[in-house]
Amino acid sequence: MDVSGGSGQPRSGNDEPAVHSADPAAPATGPADHRGAEPDPAAPRRPLPPTSDSGRSRHSGHPGDDDETENRTEAGEEPADDGESGTDRTPTGAGEARAPRTPDPADHPADPAHRTPGADHEHRSLAHSGIAKGRPPRSKEAGPGGGILMGRPFGVPVYVAPSWFLVAALITWVFGGQLDRVLPELGAARYLVSLFFAVAFYASVLVHELAHTIAAIRFKLPVRRIQLQFFGGVSEIEKEAETPGREFVLAFVGPLLSLVLAGLFYLAMQPVEPGTVPGVLLAGLMISNLIVAIFNLLPGLPLDGGRMLRAVVWKITGKPMSGTVAAAWVGRALAVSVLVGLPLLNSSGALGGGSEDVGGMDTVFDALLAAILAAIIWTGAGNSLRMARLREHLPELRARALTRRAVPVQGDTPLSEALRRANAAGARALVVVDVDGNPLSLVREAAIVGVPEHRRPWVAVSGLAQELTDGMRVSAELAGEDLLDALRATPATEYLVVEETGEIYGVLSAADVERAFVKAMARPA
């Protein structure tokens, strides 16, 4: 079937030309079922399966038709599929630890109707690093991998990932060893104090993330959730800031709150004895928040400072992509610097290390920590570039350009007759209507393929149709992120596309949207 638009009646228009198949007699391709497997995106698009008396037919004058392609079709030449529709989503984050409960957009998601590659931004504050964004929009609630729900401040769910417990145990062990040198009289109780420090530290990280969240809410950007996990926290913001100024503010408020917390802990230290448990805890929290703030201000994606640099370059050049490219490459340079520089600084004693290295364990620990941080930063920078490319192509994804031509038929029409009409009109979809022409349901392409040709004269199209719901009606004017949000709200394999006047324009297949998305991701920015 062809990628085109319309109600099945020839009419003029200025829409983008679509690709037409060379072989009307070939079996249809498309979604296997409402919940079934989808076709190979590389497979050629073909018309509805014809009846035995149907043949090759010309069609023109439709908004999706391409005369040149049609002529090539008549000559028996298979047209090329240019795949000029795409999608996109901008990155801002350190490594993507989870791949959207479904694959990362850069890995070509399986179903954009279920998983939207829009602008799902993640602000990640690492235990000693920054923010991250990167995945395509999904449902408002966290999936099974969200972790333990701790609460809903400002209406945003906060989850603790299982990886947090691993880091909390590590912090408890490391800080407990330091307490043994400073307060040996605590004995085994030092680990209880260390655990309290780990919880208090992550509470500080939560405050950092809440700063991003409050700013996003202030700018009317939806926040799906906050997650505390390995090496920090993530604020998942579903849309990108509209201006570089807002982008700068959204990134800056996190490190600013960490600096404020460091100042408050410093003030709280003043009346407290230095060699006591409260004094050690306050000093540790002051230093850790100061490190979080400074590290996040480094000017490279996926850190907050990288977002700020991106905003500045965006403001100067007027191009968000230019800002992303600049900040991402600075982020990669930072990753290399951390990998090499952090162990050297610790071994030289510049960061307080190098005094006692029992069996080289401190050196190994420093190298491991540096490798983890460098990997997170490098991966986040790469994800930022991929998501920026996705966002650049997102406006190309238009319902009008991707819609298949459809013909209206009544429910008692035999399948063979409906297919004859569709092929005669060059259509690739069937819409079941009532006697007044009002659409009732969509005939599923996968169901058509499942009916043997000799039975088609005896099968009514109503038995192969899926009843239309409100969510399965989409406007022909939808494009980009708005289109993907509409498809995500009501997962299905086909959608009825209508004009603003309510007239049937055609049928949109989720498989066609997926193909357009994959091709957009494959093209360079």
C-alpha cells in the first residue's frame, strides 16, 4: 500500500508526495495485529491485497500522490522510499543507565505510538557530577523499573532505584572507615552514623533535583518523575525549554541549591565542636554539597554547566543544535580529563589522598571511580548529540504526509468488493462507515492478510474491523511531538485521520510512523 493521504476520492492538495508501490498484486504489509508484531521497516510498501479480478490502476490528484513515482510504477520500476519524515529529541544528560523500559531512541524504538521520541529531558545530579537527559517521552508514571515510590512532592513521584542501596552501602563503608580515624571511640556505631550521612547526602541530592523540578513546573514543562539512583538523581522533564534563557535557568538552579545547602551546613558547623559526631556530619555534608555544585558547574554535557554552555551558544548562534554540539564535545573532553586527572590528583595529595595506600587499594579505587564518572559523562554527551539530531528531525513527522489513502465502505460489504474498490482508487486502507458516511471502525490490515482469497467474497469487512475510539481519531494537521503524544495517549496499530471539518482524510499506521522515525534517526543532522 502507498503512503498517501485522503478519503479515497481524487482531489488536489499541496502535501508532500508519498511513495507508491509498483506491484498492486502483492500481499499487504503492515502491523500484524492490534497487539501483534510489526513488519520489517525495510520492506517495500504495497497496496491492499487485490481480489482475483483486480489489476494495476493509476491514481492521481490526491495530496499524497506523486506523478513521477506513478509513471515509474507503470513502467514496472520499483520506486525508492525516501523516508522524508522523522522525529527528534534533545539530550541533556549523563549516561542513559536504563534504556527506556524500552530501547533508547538512538537504538530505534520499536513503536513510537507507545513510546514517543519527543523531548523527554533528564536532569541527573551525580553524587559527584551532574544532570542528564535523554530518553523519549513515555507514560507519566514510572514503569516497573522505577524503584520504590517515596512520595510525591509538588505532585511529582520520587523513586529510589535499587542501585541506590548499593551506593548507600559503599558510602557507609567508606565514611565509616574515616570516622574510625576521627572518632575511634564510636566503635561499630560508626557505621550507623555513616548510614545517616548517606541518607542525608541523598536528601541533599533530592533537593538539587527538586530545584530543577520547581523551575520546570514554573516554565510549564511537565515532569514525569524524580529518581534517586546510582551516583545521583534524575529529574525527568518531558519537554525542552523554549528559550535559551529558560534553559540556562533550568540548569543553573540545581547547582545553586547545592551551593546554598553547603553554605547552610557551614553556618550550622560554627556553634558545634569539630571533634563530635554532629561536627563531622555537618562538615561532610558541607563538603559533599560543595563538590556536587562545583562538579555540576563544569561546562560540558551532560552536566548542568554543559546545559548552561548550551544555552549561551544557543543564544549567540540562534541554533539549539550548535549549542548541543559545542557542549557535548566539551563534555567528552571533560570525560577524558576526569579519567586521567582524578587519579593523578588523588595520588599527588591535591585532593587529600596519597597519605596511606594500603596494598594499592586507594589507587585502584580512585581509578575505578574516575572510570565510572568518565563513562557516565562520555555516554551522556553522546546521547545529547543523538537526541539533538532526533529533535531536529521531529517536525518532519507529519500526519498528513504519512497518512494512507482510504476508501469508505459499509459494514456488510464483502471483503473482495472492498479490496476491489480500494485498489481501483489506489487506496491502502478501508474505513467502515454507516449509511450517512460517518466512520465507525477501521479494517485492520493484518486481519485482511489473514483471510484466504477464496473466502474474501463471503467475509464482511465489519468482522475484520476495530471500533473507533476518540483517541483513534487524529487531526491531519498534527505533526512532530504533538502527533507522537496523540499516538502515545491511545496505543493502536491504525488511526483515523480527519480534517478540521471532520471529513475523513485517511488512515495512519503506527508502522509507518515507526519507519519514518527510524529513517530520521539514520540521517545525519
